[in-house]
Amino acid sequence: MTGTTASGPAVLATLRTPAGTRAAIRIDDDTYSLLPSADVGALLREPGWRGSAAQKQVAPVDTVSAADADYAPLVTTPTKVLCCGHNYRGHIAEMGREIPTHPTIFAKFADTLIGAHDDIVIDAAAAVGLDWEAELAVVVGTTIRNVDAATARAAIAGYTVANDISIRPWQRHTGQWLPGKAFDATTPIGPVLVTAATPDTAGGFDPADGHEIRCTVNTTVEQKSDVNDLVFTAADLLAYISTFTTLRPGDVVLTGTPAGVGAASTPPHYLGDGDVVVTEIDGLGRCANRIVISPAPAQPTTHE
């Protein structure tokens, strides 16, 4: 993924440094320029963030080699992390469901988010039925409430990669999915945000252009589809969600997963200790995360 100019899309990341997390902008394939903001979400909340980020891109002061980058969660303190289930036609078919008339929305919490290369550590007592879900994630750039799809699209700061790691037995305890979707430190997001296509930005990311999405477990490709197979587009989802709650800069919406989840396989198969799950979307990058089954109870997470 190449660096960009001020007239093109920005490639943003949140990096861990000895002094804490810092937002960064990609200068070229090899280098990031650190920004004053603590993370990409904080950057997006600043007025005129595009101009200030572009200035650091042209005249970098603090730089980090891309090879040495330690990726934190792309956003560390979103006010909301919302997700859509059953939104790829192929996944809907494999689960034996009808095409929905409204999005199936559920929530996660900021504590679920981890960096693009972090281990996914699960307590042994809860590690049964651990499944993958490759997803395109949307990061909000403008506060919106009760808007139409066109306004929602204009409010998208950009897109990134996520994996909605799901613990299926906990997801099925009741009709509410949240417990199986909200375990701490189980949702990789990153490594970068590529800003959305706009009339003023040449080459920004647009799901409608078609971008392959894949999930590989060890050496086996489990999911392979295209992000333009969504029933409800990113703009549709943001408009729908904004009808009942305010979305703010740095908030995240996961748009759903394509066919190929472990629970739908015959027979079903799941992630185990030492497995490496890679989630990637052409044009956005990849998350690569090792599964660690821990005999000890998990401790509170930190994004420092």
C-alpha cells in the first residue's frame, strides 16, 4: 500500500510508542509520520484534521519505519462499536435465512478491540466454538443523527479491516448475540484506515468499486468474497443506525461477514490454540492474529 499526497486518500494508523499510542499518517510504503493525537479516533475529532495530517505528511518530524510499526487498535476509545449480522448474500444463504428487510444490529464495546497483529487470548473455559468473521469496518468522521444515506456516506472518514471473532456457544445462550460477540480483546481492527472516496479525493476507498475480502486460517482460505456483495451498504447502515442513536467521529460500524464461517461448515470446525487467522481486504491491508488459549483468567486490557 503506497503513501499518498494531500490530494489523494490518507492512510492512517494508531501506533504504540514508548510514550503511549499516537496517530500516524503513512508517508510512503516504508514510513509513518507520527501525529500529536493519541489515536485515529482522537484525530478525527479535531477540526481540520485532514489539513494538519497532510502537513505532517509533507513535512514529517517524528517518523516510524513501517517495518517496526506496533499497531494498536485503529481507534482506542470509540463511543460506539456497532455491527451488522447477515449482510452478505452468501453468508445469509449458508445460514439458511431469508434476505432481511432491515439490518440486524448488535453492539460491541471498546474493550473488545485489539491491534492488527496482537494475539487473541481466550480463557480455556470459554474457548469452545471460537469462530472467525472477516469484516469491512467503517469509521465515522462526522457527527450524524437521523440522516439519509447520502449524508451518511459523506460522514464516513474511511474504511479498515476487522475480524468479529465469535464464541458461538455464548452467542447462542439466548436470542441476544452480545455475550458471544463481546469478549474483551477479541476483535482485531486495522492496521490502517484508508480515507473514503469523495468528489475532492482521488483514489479514496469505495466498497462499490469491488474489493476482495478473505479470511485464512493457517494455510486454508475459509472465506473469500467481495465487499460489494453487501445487502445494506455502509451508507445504508450508518443512516439506519443514526435514526436511533448519534454517531460521532471515531465510532466504528462492522458491516457483516461473507460465507465461510466455521459454524456453517460440514462438520463445523473452529479455531484452536496456536492457529493464526489472517483477515484481509484488497486496498486496506491485513490483520494477522494468533490464537492463545490461556488456562488462567484474562486480565483487564490496556491499549498503551
